[in-house]
Amino acid sequence: MAETISVIIATNRGGPYLAEAVDSVRAQTSAVQEIIVVDDGAPVGELERFAAEQGLRYLRSPAKGVSAARNAGAAAASGDWLIFLDDDDVWHPRRIEAQRAALDANPRAIASHSGGWYMDADGTAFGNGWRVRQVPALDMLRGAVPLPRITTLLVRRDVFDEIGGFHPGIRIGEDNELIRRLLVHGESAAVDDALVGYRRHSGNVSRRMLDGRLSAPRSLRRLREEARGRGQRRVVAALDERLRAMRHEAADENLGELIAALRHRDGAYAVRLVGYVLMTPWSSAQAVVRRIRS
């Protein structure tokens, strides 16, 4: 894999971790060709000054959310391959080297993904992180193994452009929606090493997952209809299987979060969860039974 790589950092906050994220890119044993900071509505001048000091490309985008910002960065990028780096994550120094090697070993793959580790606000690793294994794209689409994480993805630029990039109308779960469309298109080469550090702190956008659970089935059904229109029967069957499992998973997660919200007296979120539980009475009743039995 001799092609060039562009790294896109879409952010509306800059924040205390951005310099660390950039440093981890520059510490790679296999260099990237450009780093683009896409300013998605940060205070005027703040990120532009940072980019100038760091020698990065800078692009100011209308504040329309991370999907639009990432798409703007991809459109401006010159690389043959794209990586989307969150402003608070870091990379292992061998990330690019290892993923390049995986793509060399799988020349038909359109992307590569890896495992990773969790770290706290201070950068201290905790927990077991996550692992990946090489499986067919259909197995990921049907949910036999978790989807690749966008923070570990290295994707071919021409394929990203062909599928239309991130869906700008999706604000929660936009990364999984993109990855599913990529997996319909081709395979991803897995690297079962912890190559990306995902920082968990109070500013993470993923703290409340209900919105994601509501939007995911809609995007899956849309993808299913597109696959059906193309006559991709195996993809349709895989997505049907994932939709069935998702109903059970959502019911379990909603019940668990409702109990936690009541315990912490988070009334507003509890009311939202109660509304969704009442909308899905059969699945919710089954979730109660599973929790009692466990």
C-alpha cells in the first residue's frame, strides 16, 4: 500500500486533548501525508491559530454537525486513504504501519480497522479495551461480531466518495451508518492489536444512547431497502437478522438505563425512556423477564 493518507480532525471545541491527538499522529512509524483540522463552529480564530502553530491544514465549515464537517474535510483532502480522528483520542505509534500491512495482505479490502484501549480524562488506560477479528463483511452486518469503530477506520477515498460519505441528516450513530454502507460495498482488513486509545470523559457525545437506539433501526431499514433494490439477497437477510436482534438489545438497554435514571433521580431522561418502553410493550416485557431470570 504505497498510497497517501489524509487525517481529518473535525471539532467544534479544540480542548485540552487536541495537541496530544496531533502528537500521536506525528509519532507514527509510518507517516501520514496531511492532517486537516475542520473547524465545526469553535470560537473564531481559536482552531485557526492552533492549526497555524502546528503546521496543519485548516478548514472552517458551517456548524452543521460532525457528519458535514467530516465530509468537508474529506472533500478537501488529497490522500488516497482517509482516517477520521476524534479530537480527544490518541494512536499507538505503529497504528499506520500495522494497518498498511493488513491492507497489503488483503489487497481487495476497501478499509482496515483495529482494536483499541480505553483511557480516562488523564490518559490512564483502564478496562480491557476491545478486540477485533477478521470475518466476512456479512457477519458484521448481521451482528455476529461488532462493527468496526470509526475511530480505528482507515478507508479508501474513492469508496468513501462513491457511497456519498457520512449522512449529513444523522447526528447520532452516523459512524455506524457509514460503516454499514461501506461493508455492503466490500471487506475491511482487521488488525487485532490495540492501536487507538478512546478517551472517556464527561464531554463524550455518547453518554446518552437512547437517540442512537432510535435512529439505528431507521438507517438499517433504509439500507435494507437499497440492498433489496439492487438484488443483494444475502445483504438483505443479514440486515433482517440484525434488525431482529436489535429490538431485543434496545429493550434490554432501555430497561437498564431507566433503572439507572430512576436511581440517580434523572427525571427528564427517565420520562423519555418510559415513553419508549410503553411504545414497545412486548419487547419491554421480555426484557423484564430476562432481567428477572438473570
